[in-house]
Amino acid sequence: MGLLDDKKRARTFYKYFSKIYDLVNPFFYSEEMRKTVVDMAEIDEGDLVLEVGCGTGFTTYEIVRRVGEENVIAVDLTPEQMVKAIARFPKANFLRGDAENLPFKDNTFDASISAGSIEYWPHPVLGIQEMARVTKPGGRVVILAPRKPDNPIFRKFAESIMLFPSTQQCVAWFLKAGLEDIRYVEMGPYKFWSKLVVIISGRVP
């Protein structure tokens, strides 16, 4: 288990990291990646969408653009992160919550999306199962997960603080959660960068 693969430690880390998060994030998560994440959710105007781990609202922006603010419910453990997202999207619905224990009824949402959060979940399968549980049959669950850095020094440090599931591991988790029609894309923020993330999508049966 990594240093940040613990909810209390991750929450404390992002309390302070939130101050510079928006400056650092573009180097690792581009607008093209964000668009791909939301494309894979196959959402339409008026759909009710859950975002798990919304942070400061980078992915929220694209979801809101597709379905409208009122149709977005976003969850995060860190109030300091969410306060920025709330200021940007005052008509969306934000609440503090845990990915592994979502406070919603079964079959509530048309799709569920999580970008850059699963690496902090102590029990990833449980989080995916929860997203699938609250998503309606036929809806899609989409998760963006980071890949291990190519540089061995950066990789060793990164592995000490968070999870870096392989694409194959993510597929296995989706299958264990009962999802079907699984698709994935491996990509990086810019053409000259290595593939930093896997974006994986599965349909709720």
C-alpha cells in the first residue's frame, strides 16, 4: 500500500496540494484526455452523471458542457479541492463522499466517471463496484488510471505513494465488478510524451 493509498493521508495531502493543483495538472492531464474520458461515458444532454473524485473540477467542466450543471453530481473527499469546483459550477451538486461507499441508491445515474482518483482507493474493486451499483443498466462506468512513469527514479518514488494499476489489472477489476463491453485507450497528454494513463470503460449489464 502506498503512502497516499490511505484516505486520511490522501485527504491531508490534497488539502495542501490543492493550492497548486491547477498549475501542475495540465502537464499530466490534457484537454484531449479529458474529452476522451467523457466521450467514453457515452452521455447525452440531460443525462444524470456522477463524478467520483472531482478535485477542482477539471473533468467536471467537460461533463457539464455535455449534460448541464444541474445534471452533475460530484463527490470528493477533500473540501479544499471541491471549493474551487463549486465556485466554477455553482449549479452542480457537490458533496463530500467516499468512492468505496457512495451515498446513493442503486441505478441512480446514467453514467459514472472518475478521473485521477482510483490510484488513492485502498480497495479499487470495491470502488468500481460502487460506481456500477449506482449506475443504471446500460450505462457506462469510466475510470482514468495512471500508468507507471518510464523513468526508474520517478517510478520508484511514485510507486511508494500511490497505486499504478496496469491496463490488464484495470480490465480484471472491471470484470470482477460485473461490467461488460469493456473498452480502453492508453494515451498521454501530448504527442511527444509517453502514454501516462489508461482510460477504461465498461457497461453495466
